Amino acid sequence: MRRDLQGAALTLLVKEHRETKVRVRIDRGASFRIIAPSMLHCVMSHPSTPSQPPVRLVMRFLLEFMIGMCPLLARRHGSDIVRGILFLTIAQANRPRFAEIVRYDTPTTALRAISVNALAQSIGLPYETARRHVLALTRAGICVREPQGIVVPNSVITSPVFDDFSIELHALFLRMMRRLKAVGFDFDDFGPATPEPLPPDQDSVRPDAAVRHVVIDFVLRMSECGRVAHENDMVRSLVFTAIMSANAAPYTLDNRAWKYASLAQSPPESERLPISVSNLAKLICMPYETTRRYVEQMIADKDIVRVKGQGVINPQVSPRDALLHQSGTMVMSRFVQLVSDLKRLGFSFETLDMGPHQAAERAARKVG
């Protein structure tokens, strides 16, 4: 069952299969697809997981996608991944998320400025660190300081540089979705596609950009969910996420993908691929020393363990497991919403694994 809700801020409690409760915040004025709790148990069913949602399986592909985004952001922001994430956060905070999702050219008067303090709190950065990055973004002409706070102007959002980034991100997203489909993930379980009519002002509508906008919004919402398990520390969450993603590489695409699909099916440590600190730093485009400090702290906290001569892995049992399971279930809920919103925009999951000519022929046959 799905419902559209609009209006004042609401809190939805989605009950996970082991009494974990997940909070999904709905902002004022936005329209969301709300997925009934029972749906998380039945969507994407597979013979090996008849009663559990495949949270681990989905997370493996999502984490791979998130880590793949790091170099795309970093190389456009002086090789600084934190600054790149800050830029995206500001740009998305300035613009309506779902109310006008098909528009990138939001009128300047409708942009919602965000203060440095609110920005720092939203992604778990120290105020001074956020202020320093905002100052650099402002000096580069990427952000503008308004009386109410910081804004990424339309000239930046519609620039070739940002367009190139969104195109690359979109390609990375499609790759992830194809890989999900390749392991037997069925998007049809989310219900039939019901494309949403485009607004009458066709001149300002870019359907391709609408999909990219939804994807960027999902990236930031997923980042929020990930920080739940890490005291709202964005950098720690990113480092831990990269370790998890690297550890899971051996069984992401092989016949173990569904064997370790649900939260109840944790892969043994012997099957996890360790990653060294130097490779980890390169993977997330972060300075080696910063990465090393976070790794050492997580080892001290027993969140990860060192495999002698090979690197680090996240253990099969961790003191943070309850929070990690809560975070994973939140991400799953967001992913269900993402697929639903993409279907509203007419995104075709049927043609994911087709070439452009095959997809065009299929679309033409449907019209005919």
C-alpha cells in the first residue's frame, strides 16, 4: 500500500522485522511516497530470503555507488571530498526536493538559504570546518552569501561543470541499477510505473535532469541515514562505508549475493576482503593521515578489526550492530521511495540492460 502525504512535518515510524523503529522525516510542503511497513518484507522477494527484506544485498550496491561518486565530487572541488559533499548539501537545501522535482532552474526568489551552523549540524561537521569550506566555495564563486545564509546560484547549477557531474553521476547510478538487476533484483515488485504528467511550462522542464535531481537527493538522504550509526559524523560514516563496501566485493555479484541478502544473514569474516589504509584513502579521495586516524579510532572502538598484513574488515559481530541495522533499514526505506519516485517520472526499469537502440525500439512499439 502506498499513500501520498502533503503538509506539515510528520514522522513516520516504519517497523523493521526485529522491532527496530526507523524515523523518516517528511518536510513541510513536500510530497512523498510512503511505503507501508509490511511492504519492506515483501518487496524484492527471492527464494533464498522468503520473509526478510534483502537489506544487505541492496546496501552492497548502494555503498558501491556512493563510493564511486567520491572521485566525481573530489576532482571538481580541489580533490577535497568533504568540500564536494558540502557543495551538494547546500545546493539541495536551497531547492525544493519533490514539490518541483522536474525543475533545476528554481527561481532565485524561491531559493532557501542555509546558515553555516545549520549546514555543519546537518552533516555532522565542526562549525569551524564547515565555515572554512564555505569560505573557499564562496571565494571560488560556487556559493553566494545572502542575508539569510548560503546559496548555490542557478548559474552554477546550470553550468556545464555541474551538468557534466550530474551526467557522470547518472551513468554511475545506471550501472548500479543494472548490476542489481543482474543478480535477480526485481524492480517490478514496487508496482506498475505511473509516470507523473509534466507541468504545462514545458520550456523549463528537463525530464533527464529530473531523474538526476532525484538521484542526488537520494544520495544526500542516504548519507543522513548512514550517519545515524556514527554519532552524525559524516567523515567517520564515509570511512566505515568504504570499508564495508571493499569487504563485500567478493560476494556482491556471485552466487552468494542472495545467500547474504538480509540483515539476519551476516557473511563470515573469512569471506570479507580486507582493505589497507592507503587503498582506503585513495578510494574515498581523503588524505592518508586523516583516514588513518579514523581507522585507528574505529579499531579502538571495536567497530573494525585489523587482519595482519592485509588491512581491516568490519567484524561479523560489532557493538554497533543495532545502530547499523537501523541505518540499513532506513536506507532500504529510502531506496523503496527512490524507485517509486523514478517510476512517477517515467524512468524505465525494463530497458536498464538494453542498449540505446533496443530501448528506443521498445518504446516505439509501446507507442504503436
